[in-house]
Amino acid sequence: MIAGGRRPADVVANAVRVMRIATGEEPDDPEDAPPPSPAALLGKLSGAARAKALTSEQRREIARKGAAKRGEKN
């Protein structure tokens, strides 16, 4: 097992990860990885804040729209 994380279950994704480690694009050791950017941290927080601020009717309407869009694809 790779230190600090699980290997991707997909063979191709694992091959890409190994290639990135070999070329230096991705650190092999997660302790060497750069910290997440402030924007990434805010993105996590803003989604939770939005979900908390929505009323049940607003959530239902968003879900209805999403289901309709998914239905259009078929």
C-alpha cells in the first residue's frame, strides 16, 4: 500500500499515478505534498454553507431540475 493513501482501484488510474510520481509531478510521500490552496479549502466550506442555508423546498427544486436534466440524456 502506498504510504498515506490508497492505490486507485482502476489499473489505468494507478498507471497514471505511478507515471506522475516517476516524473516528479506528484510526490510519492504525502508528507512532501504541498498544502491545499486557500481556494480549495473555501470551496469545501462554501458547499456546506450553501447546503445548510437552503430550505427543503429549494433542495427539492434543485433535485427536480437535476433529475430532469439526467432524464434528458436518455
